[in-house]
Amino acid sequence: MTTCAVHVGDAARTAAHLVATARARGLPWDHMPLASTRTDWAGPVAGVQRAVLGATWLGRLAVAAQRHDVVHVHSATTVAHSRRAAPRYVLHCHGTDVRTTQYDPTLGPSVRRALAEAEAVLYSTPDLAEHVLPHREDASYLPVPVSVDDLPQWSPDTAQPRIVFASRWEAAKGLDGQLDTARRLVAALGERAEVLGLDWGPGADAAREAGVKLVPRGGHTEFLAWLAGSTAVVGQAAGILSASELEAMGTGAPLLLPTGLPLYAGLAGTPPPVVGGSPAAVAEAAMALAGGASHDPAVGRAWVRDEHGVEQAVDTVAALYAAIVAERQADR
């Protein structure tokens, strides 16, 4: 029997990728965005607007929950809003929700309750295991899904080499390591290549002071084109591969990391084809690439397709849904 599912919210475009691929296969999966992404609701008028939006959204979610076999909620913090309309759900943890928010004195209990009450729990990066498994030892790692065929292919501007930082500038991304790498890159490359980053995150001013040229955040399509047109992409220094790093590799661009990836040992068929391991090693690799060193884009694209392909993710999630529905029927 085919399982109907509705995905609630999104993070790192995971829901969008899963639902689009599932629907292309003819699976009855739908996506319901959150009521609003607005964060500032100060003032009485805004409070009324928020209440109206929330009530309308909950009503729509209640209908969707009745019409679908599974409600798949993205982020543990979303459950505080969705539970009233959809008390039975699969929880997908993406990062800040369990890595940071669950330890907040005020919001933490809600996150831990969301983990405890879910029919099943998924987490998207290996560092989240230590934050999820103590509460749900049955939780499963689902690698961040990437649709490689939808990505632009690496085509660097050889007339003006540029090394770009893909992540926002904040502690969760390994800010100290990012800034150390930035200073080394700026000093090593001089006029040979631009060092660019996004004007995003609480550490953006520090990145600017380190010599990084910051550019405004654009839409996702523009972001992917920016990555694909770079000489090389520098990933975060937190020891994981998030969507931005995977998308960079998926375009075929060289991915330079200022840290190792010990958490990936044993998780993938082959180690991630990244370069670096330290800020100094990143600077050395960037100089070589800016100077015309060769790079095979097919290697990174193939690795992302094999280890993070959205097709495999849909297979895994569809099997999980089927198991949940079967277990419900067995319990009747």
C-alpha cells in the first residue's frame, strides 16, 4: 500500500527535495510550509496577525493530518506549534533545534517532549547523534538529501579566481576556524584571487575585518550559481557537511575544509573527497587552485550522488512510513 505523507516546515530544503522527488515517482507526498517565517511580532497589531495566521494554519494542518497517513515535521521546535493539529508525527531534526534549543531552560522541555512523543525520529548530520540518541535510541541518521542533477555544474571564472566561504559566520559553523582560515587566505592569496563570503551571521563584521569581501545573500538559485562559478569553496569549520558544503561538492567545485571529518568514519562508502584538514592546509590548497592546479569535478559530484542522493533518501523515508503504518495496524 502506498503511504500518503505531508511534510510540515522545511530546513536546508530537505522537505522540498524529498517531496519533489517523491511526487515525480507518483508518490502522494505533499508539503505544507509554516504559517510564516517572520520573527518579529512586537506590538498588539502584530500579535493579532500572528494569532489569526496561526489559527488558520492549524486548521489547514488538522485537515491535512486527517487526509494523510503520516505527518512528517521538520525541526523539533515546530512541534510546539503543530502538535495540537497533528499529535501523531515523524520528527526530523536538523541542527539548532536539538544542538542548541533543547538546552535552553525555557524552550528545552518542549524539544525533548517532541523527541519523546514522535512515532519515529530522523537526524540530518552525524554530530546530532549525541543530542538525539540519549532521548531516542531508535532514531536514524538520514544524510542531507541533495538533488545533484538540479545543480549547476562547476565553471570557474578563470579571469578572476575567487575563493568563497559558503556558510554563515557564527559559532555553530566553527567561527574561530572560519576566521583563522580567512586571515590565512587573504594573506596567502594577495591580489591573485578574491576571498568572498556571505554577509550573514553575527560574525560577519569580524570576517570583513579579516579581509573577506562580503556579498549580500540572494536567492537559492543565485547562491548555487555563485558556488559553481568559484575557483574553490571553503566549508564550515564545525566538522560536518551541511547542505551548502554538499551543494558545492555537487556542482563539482573543490571543497576545502579547515577541519577534519572524523564523525563520517564508517558512515559513507568512501571518505568525503574534501581538501584541507586545517586552516593552513586550506590556504595552501587555495593557492594551488588559484594558480591553475587541476581538479576533477566528477569526483565530488559522484560522491554526493552516491552518499546524499535524494533518490536514496526517498527510498529510506518511504520504507520508514510503511513500517509505521504496519506497526499501527498490528497494534489495533
